[in-house]
Amino acid sequence: MAANRNMKSGNGLKVMIVVMLAIIVGLIVIIAKVSSDNKVERNNNTVINEPSQEPGVVTAAPATGDAVSTDAPLNTDGQPVTEVPATSAPTPVPPTAVPPSELKLVDYTGHVEHIFTHSLVAFPELAYPTDCSDVDKVKNTYFIDCITVPEFKKILDALYKDGYMLVNLNYVFEIDGNGVPQLKKSFKFPEGKKPLVFSFDDTNYYSAKMGRGMIDKLILIDGKVGTYTKHKDGTVVQGFDEEYIPILDRFVEEHPDFSFEGAKGMICVTGFDGILGYRTQRVSDGDGRTEADRQREIEAVKPIVQALKDTGWYFASHSYKHGVMERYSEANMEDCASKFYDEVIPLIGKTQIYVYPYGSWKRSSDGKTCPAVQRVLNSYGYKYFCSVGANWYAKNRSDLGSIILQDRANIDGTAFVWFQDIFSVVEGTNTPRFPSINFREFYDDARNIAYDDAVAAYKEWKGK
């Protein structure tokens, strides 16, 4: 009896051991599965992209568009930045308004607003100094000419709230039987919406500005236009949240009634340092490039340009040299215009729109005769010219060779600290132009100077 009990006891112990081993093995399998899932999830949300070894070509990994960071970039003091700005891929969001196809088209007879800015400051810690006077802070090019990513997003929200809808500038004018451009007296447009042209100057990403807070170039990520930046410590950041193009693309996806017939913005480029971050300009003595280098850049930028055109973006000439047109001689202008025609037009396609650098243009000496400098531009087929002015203006100018001249209101650092009241009402009416734009509220403290201090410093600088 005792022997039988001992035998049963031993068998029971063996069974318990087998059961326990089975439980342990099961737990190990479960833990391994969870770990594997977490690893896959992390890999789907963070992709380290290395630039291609082929000169002039950047290949983005098939990514979600998340920001890429191997190490922190350096700030203007040469110290590591502890955090690289994160970015996310466009996420489909249910439209918050009526789809454009359901909007009723009516004859629009009002005027078309036109605003502009420059490329965004994606990395404020590299653009805005801390170790200088307040006046020097607001005199900084990136303070005067640019806005930051958060400021741009707030501007878009305000424009949408005010009922604006992007329109292609080419849609609002026509050429009559005599070859003279005319603003359309009316055109079909969604009822209750106000047409808006939004243009962006200097989308070139000049060599001299690299490492100062803007992106380096535009690239394609999974077929979408995104951005690429390589910091001086080797960190690579690419994604969709560092520049106005992918940000506006995503905004239109989320608010389809912000774009009429798919229109986005007007990209205004020069040519002396290439376009869109690619060095497509002619090879010059001492610039360290070969013609083969240039051709690689040309081939690399072509699909970027096509992707932009395919998604509603369009181009304008911002001159080749970005000089002060008012000071140009006829020979200077011919040289500038011919270089743009030879080097940039083959990449972006023909355009009838010319954007004066600095808003500077040659006036008629007698109010009737077209200046020789302007005649040069007209001979290259430009019909619609854009200058700079906070108050709305657009009309035919026979004194400039029967062209259309329009001012564009600048959305930049200067506007943020100086133009709050100028963006008040439509000329001749009591209708607010941009009632939801509030520069004080939209101001980004990443500029490294408080808003009131910036206003005071700007007044001091300008002697106001």
C-alpha cells in the first residue's frame, strides 16, 4: 500500500512538473510575440533614412514620413539640441465642410486677395539668435522675412475660418483679342467663398542659408512631396511638417473646400542658385561643380516639379538674380531674363507671371512710356506682374506696356509686429479682409523675443 502511494505520489509530481513546464513555455511564446509586435510598431513609426551615396540624389525610404533623427542637431552656439522637431505623415481626416463638388457655383465679381510669404523656419533654434540686442533680433533676415511652422498653421486656420478658398492666379485673368491681359469681370466660383491667391517667394533653399533654420530641399517620400534636411552634425530630418508645401497639401486634404479645382499655392523661384534645393544653375568657374553634377541635379528635381504640378501647385518667375529691378539697366535685365528662360523655364514650364524681387519695379518717366527694362520682361511673355503692398491693388497698367500689376500683402515677421491694423478692411468698404488673423495671438515665442519687446525694437529700429 505504501509503495503504491509513493508510486502515485511520484507520478503526480511528474505531471505537475510537465504542466509547469508547459505553462512556462507558453508564457515565453506570448512574451516573444508581444515584444515582436512592439518592435514592428516602433519600426513603423520611426525610420532612419540615410541619404543616397549618389551625389545630388536623395532617396527617401518608404516611410510614414516621421522625422528622422540619429543624433541631435547643433544650435547657433554649437551646442546639441536635445530634441529634433517631430513630424507626421498626412493622416486622412474626415472633411469638416461641404465637399467642393457640392458647392454651388455663382458669378463672382469681387476682387481677388493675394498674400505671400517665404519658406518657413523649420528649426527656430538655428534661425533666431539669443545673444544680441532686441533690435538686432528683429533685424535678422529670418525674423523680417519669414514665419515659423506654428505661425503658418494658424494663418491657414484663420484664412479658412474667414471663408477664403485658394484659386490659381491664371484663372482670374484672360488675354483679349489684342494680346492684352485683362482681369476677368466675373468668373465662376463657389457661393459664399472668397478667392485667395497665396504665393511663396524664394523656394530655392539657397546654399548660403543652409544650416540656418530652413530645410535643405524638397524630396519625394512615397510619391508625396516632403522635405529633407541634413544638420551639420550629420543628423538627417525628412518628413511632412517642416515646410509650407506638405503642410498645405495636408490642410487641403482635411479641408477640401479650401481649394478651388485643386489649386494650391504659387511657387516663385529664382535661378542663380538652382531651384527647390537642387543646384541646377549653369556651372561657373570656381564653384566646384562639373556639368555632370549639374545634370544629376536637373534630373533629380524634375520629378519634384512634376509632383507639385500634379497636385495643384504652379510656378512664377521671381527673376534669375533676385536683384532690385528699379536699378537695372536694359542690358542687366536682358541678361537676367535670358538666363531664367534658358535654365529655369525648361524645368518649371512656361509662365506668364512675374514676381518682382523686393516688390521693386521700374516706373515710367512720364507716366505713359513703358521703361526699357519693363519692355524686356514683356518681350519674354510675362503678362501679370506682382509687387508688394499691404493694401489691396490690382489693375491694368498701360504705362508698363499694357500689363496687369497687383500688390501682394506680406505675411512675415514685419507684418507680425507692424501690420496688424493695415490688414483691416477692404478698400472702400467696411468689410474686414482677414478678421480672424491676429498677429499677436499667432506670434511664436520661438523667435526668442517677446511680442511686445519685438514691437518696441522694430519701432526703435525704424525710428517710429
